[in-house]
Amino acid sequence: MECAIVATMKTYPNKQRYYEILRSMSPQEKLLKSFELTEFARAANKAGMRSRYQHLSEREFEQLFLERQKACHNQIY
């Protein structure tokens, strides 16, 4: 029996517009946007973890969150 994997390409209709917007931004605006997106991702991650670890106290949760952040930090670079 043969297994076939079918991949579908996701289309992004606004991709070109997104690149145009990025090109029109100053370096300072791009940097500020990167900080904004980083904070958004951090908050989304924290909210997801909080829902998963509801049983932890606030102090225990903060410790776990900081440990996870520290473990992931240099894996991005």
C-alpha cells in the first residue's frame, strides 16, 4: 500500500500589499512594528499557557512562563 502526501499551497492575496507597506516604512517604524509583533506573540503565548496551567498559582505560573521564555530565547537566532 502506497501513501501519498498531498500538499496544498496556501495563497495570500494581500501578500504584495503587505510587502509594499513594509517597503514604505522607515527603519524606525519597522523596528517599532517588530517590537509590537513580539509583544503580541508573547501575550498570546502567555494566555495559551495560562489556560493550560490554570491549576498553578500566579507565582508558580510566572516562574514557569519565565523558564519557558528563557529556554526558547536563543533558539530563534
